[in-house]
Amino acid sequence: MATTVVDEADSAKREQGGTAGTTGASRGFSVLLIICGALGLLASAVITHDKMEILANPDYQSACSINPVLSCNNIMESWQASVFGFPNPFIGWVAYPIIIGAGAGLLAGGRHRRWYWLTMQAGTVFGVLFVTWLQYSSLYDIGALCLWCCLAWVVTILLFWYTLVHNIETGVIRTGEGLRRNVLEFHWAVPVLWVGIIAMLILTRWGSALWS
């Protein structure tokens, strides 16, 4: 009897990577974190560079200011671009390297407790709510788009959604079995629909003016 209990405990520890109560991540999710973090950091770096150039020279035209709609200058000069009192991409300089580090650690076999995963989920919830507000502001208040901002939007949506998928899959966020099965089977549907709706709103808002 005692041997059976010990064997079951050892088996549970092996499944948890040697530490009870911790959760790792698949290679695919780990790589996704690294790629999305790197792309988000790239977008933050380019936007920060252009913002500094605009501050130094008000006549500076960023490379992504192609026409009146695709105009990074209009975005960067809006109050929404510094809503917390400093340029928004500074948030990316902090958040995206954390994501890259998290992905690299998980890829190396790292495992974390439930509070870690819930904290990551909370961070991605903040991120996706923030970029959703920025999307609305770009479309209906500022009236312009920044292509590098659009990249940050997409990677933030992917980070939020696939962190949620991971947490549901591993039981960090507990759901009914039916919902869990559907989320895992059709995990691709939500980001495709999400980004598709944003693209549709952009096309509806500006149409052919995007390329004029």
C-alpha cells in the first residue's frame, strides 16, 4: 500500500516536471511567446525612434507615413499616443522583453505555479484592452493608422488569446470539459475572426483611401 502511494506521488512529480503544483508549456506556445515578443519589441523600437525624431524635428516624416490614412505622424502626435504621460511604446519596451524571457525560459523546460500564469493572463488582458481602445481611437477619433501599431495590435491579441488557451488546456483556468474541448479544437478561429473584424472595420472606415 505504502509503495503504491509513493509510486503515485513520484509519477505525479514527474508529470509536473519534478515540482508539484507547477505547469510548463508546449514548445509551440513557448516559440509563439518569443516570436510575438520580438515583433512587439521591434514595433516599439521603430515607433520610439520616430517619436524621438518628431520631438527633435517637427517636420520629420516617418517612413510609415504613406498617405493621410496610413500616417504614423498623425498617430504619434495625438494625445492618445502618450496616454499615461509618456510615449505608449515605452510600455512595449518593458512588456515585450518580459514575454521573450518567459518564452525562452519555458522553451528551456521552465515550469511555474498557478499565480505566475494568472499574472501573465492579467497582463495580456490589460494589453488587449489597451490596444482595443487604441484601435477605436485610431479609427474614429484620430482618423489614421500606424502600420507598426497594427503589428503591435496583432501580436498582443495573439499573446492574450494563446495564453488563455494554454491556461484552459492546463487547468490553470478551470472550465467545463465541453468548453475546454472546443477551445482546444478551434483555437485558431478566435484570432482569425478577431483580426478579420478589425480589417473589415478598417476597410469600411476608409476603403480605397488606404491606397490612394
